[in-house]
Amino acid sequence: MARVNQNFLKLEQSYLFTRVAQKVNAFAAQNPGRTIIRMGIGDVTLPLAPVVVEALHQGAREMGVKETFKGYGPEQGYAFVREAVAGYYKAEMGVEVAPDEILISDGAKSDVGNIVDLFDTDNTVLICDPVYPVYLDTNIMSGRRVVLMKAGSENGFLPMPDPAVRADLIYLCSPNNPTGAVYTREQLGEWVDYARKTGAIILFDAAYERFVQDPALPRSIFQIPGARECAIEFCSLSKTAGFTGLRCGYTVVPRELCATDASGNRVPLLPLWVRRQTTKFNGVSYVVQKAAAAVFGPQGLAQCDENLACYRQNAQIIRELMEEKGVEYYGGLHSPYIWMRCPGGMKSWDFFDRLLEEQAVVGTPGAGFGAAGEGFFRLTAFGTQEGTREAMDRMRALL
Ligand code: MLT
């Protein structure tokens, strides 16, 4: 009889956002008259930018004409998107990355999950707690040893390297999901120094980079000198351009980045990632890549930023309630997430249940992101402005 991958049996029974959705669906079924305000999963609510929609139409028209029809495309993405992303890095962050170091995918979640294919299961992985569950779950699935580093009020939810802790792979996310905390250049510099000294590789999730409002704060790990020798960066159009339903992201693997083989020889990772993607992935649809390229044009960025400005206002509305009620909170300034302490010392799932049952407002319990998230609660600013205001009015009663 076939045997399962035993590691799957070590996972939580369901993925965090699946559990949240199940609870919300059950509540909705029992309370058909109640208007639920969803501030749980970070899903966008504003429509795509007009230039993106036009690019989708244009792509679809091209697919309907013999001369411009496209079948399989390059698994790594069309050159026009990879060049557009490289141009974005240069213009927005002053970072030089070559188009062939950028691989286009169906989103950062897939790439963050799939990158583990490149690394021996014998590696030790360093992960923050609380954390975006994908980093932890995918390493549990492949049976790697995981060391958790606590993020909490005492370090502003920004853990720093501990010379006593050895790890081969380090996951960092800034602006952070779930806490909204953002590393400074100096702090990321310490991580890069630590990785270079120990030979570790940083897997840097930059999915929320465009929410950073202070030019002094880094938006890419490659703004830090030396990062090309020790880091891979994952980025996404989900939150910054409203692609949660379209699906497109990109991963940057610098040409010089290496890990070692069993004999200690240095092996470049870019060809391995290309090998992995060409074998297991057939690329993002042409139409979606047309839309992605449109995001990086001047009109695209300006139009997408209009949506981001709305989400920032939502974050401000949430932060105002936190200030008014004297609630301890993090994030919401350079991030669409507000990470708040649950009132009255409540546990996070208890607060989730109470907020849902009494006020029909959905958030995400901190404990769902790890044990160190217990006692905290995440709200997203991706709702509508009306919904966010209404949710804060409803929450006022509970705080
Ligand atoms: C979140 O709510 O943490 C994100 O939307 C999840 C994701 O990006 O996969």
C-alpha cells in the first residue's frame, strides 16, 4: 500500500485561512441577516487599474488572432515582463538586477513554498514566530529542522540575529506579515552580515514593499550591500496591484548566489531554480503577463498607487481607533496590517470568536501565526473604506 509523506501528519489540521473561512462560513449560514465585515485574509477589494484591464483585453484579443496567438510561453516568464521588473527595481529602488535573474510565477506564495525544493532536507531553518504560515508549513512538509526566533513587543516584532543560533536558511519578511513591522537598513545589514559570515541564505519576502512610505526604509534586500551573495527575494503583484485573483509574482535569484553540495563545492542557485521551474511549472498565462507588464508602466504604477492610497487611509482609520482606545498595536504605517493586542488579556481565538459573534467582524487570530502571536490579533486595511469605518465603530464597543 502506498505510504503518505509522514511529515504532513505533523501539520496543523488545516491552513490558517482555511480555518478562518470555515468559521466565518458557519457563522454566515447561522446568521443570514448579519452583514459580515471581513478583515481577516489580506485580500484586496478595489478593482484592477484601468491600464491593467486594457492590457488583459489586448492580451485576449491577441490570443484570438492566428498571427499573435501564443501557446506555451517561456516557463520563466516573457522577456517583456522580466525587463519591466528589472526596470522597476532600478527606477524605484536603485537596485540592479538582470532580467534573467528574475523569474515570473503565479505568486509569491507558490515560490516561497516551492523554493524549498532547492535545499537539502538536512538544512536548519530559522523562522520568526509569529510568521506567515507558508514558511513553516512547507518546511514541516519536507521534514526540515526548524528553529523559531521570537518576535514580540520586546524587540518591536523585529528579531535580530543571535550569534549562538546556527541556521542554513533564514526567512525574513519586511514589511512583515502578520505584524506590519519594518526592518531598517541597519537591521537588514546585520542580517546580511550574519548570513555571509555563516554561509546561510536569506529568503526575503518583499510582497508588501510598496507600502513602505519612508524612503529611508529598505524595500528590497538587494538595497543592502552584500545581499546578492546571500539572498533570494520574493515579490508579488497581489497586494500592490490587486492581482490576488489574477495571480502573478516574481522571484529574484542573483547569479552569484551559491549553496554547497555534499562535497562542499559551491553550486549556483539560479540554474537550479530555472531547472525546478522548467520541470514543474509551465509559466503564467500570456494574458496575465501582459497585465503584469502594464503595472510597471508609468500609468500602471500611478493607477495602482491610487488604490494603495485608499488602503493606507483604511490603515489610518484602524490606527486612530487603536490610539483612541490606548490599545497596544504595531504596523499600519508602512504596511496594510495592524497587529493589535487583544483586549483584557483575551486569547486570540477567543477574541476572534467574540468579535465575530457579537459584531460580525472578522480578523485573524495572532496564535494562527505561531505560539508567540498568542494574545494578538491582525486586522487588514484591504477592505472598503465604508466597511473599515463600520468595523471600527463596531469594534469600539469591545475595546
Ligand atoms: C494574508 O492574509 O496573510 C495573505 O493574504 C496570505 C497570502 O498572501 O497568501
